[in-house]
Amino acid sequence: MYVVNTARPSAHSLELAWCLTETKMSYDVEGMILAGEAIRPFCAPAAAAPMAPPRAALSASDLRAALVGGTFQLDFARMTIEPGGVATIESSSDLDVDRWQITDDGQFCRTWNVWDRGRPRCYRLYGEGETFALHAVDRWGVVKLRRMNP
């Protein structure tokens, strides 16, 4: 790195500054590729890694056992799913109530009164133990839930 004293520029420092700004660099791309190959050959395709079996969403009965009567922490709020189809969600500044149901094919569907503009949304639930992921059926998105009351 060159530092040019701008307080008292000399003829040499002005010439050096001009050279640094006016120099055009050219690259020998082919030579760079050959040099890279000499250091490390092009990557050969790796053997196919064994794939994990696809996760299965929880069934309707597993959903009921996992969710109903539970209180869950989300990234931004706390949600309580009461028996009878009512749930509440509370953040630091808001509170909302919804109606929920579990379909026969294993979807958790909910409709908030205010949040999400009252749109009904359905999710597939994945996970076990105390942590779950709700994957929206009709759009991209995942909501993470962590059980607060085991």
C-alpha cells in the first residue's frame, strides 16, 4: 500500500499517485486457471452421500397429543392451544384469539381474529419432544414452536 503525503506533495509523490490511478491491470485468465489446477485439481464429483429418509409429518392423533393443552414459545410470542378449538397468542405488545382445528389428514389449521388479517392457514407439523416446526401448506414459511409446559 502506498501513502501519498498530501500536505506537501513532491514531484515524485504526484507522479506515483498518477501511476497508481492510471495503471490498467490485465489478467491472463487461462494462466490463472492452469495455476489453480496445479495447486488443486478441479473437484471431482463426490460419491452420492446417503440421504436421510424424508421426515413424516405428525398424524392427526399425534398432533392432538402434542399441541392440545400446551403453551409454546415462538420467536416473537407465546401461544396457548386450549382444548375446544380456542388458542391465544401474546407478544410484548399484542394479544389475539383464534379458532383452531386438526383435520383428518393431519393439518393444524388456525384463523386469528386480528393477526395475519384473519386468514385461515393450515400447517403440517414436524418434530418431536419439546420442539416443533409448523410448515405452512399454502405458502413458504416455517414457524418454530418450543413447548413451555412439558
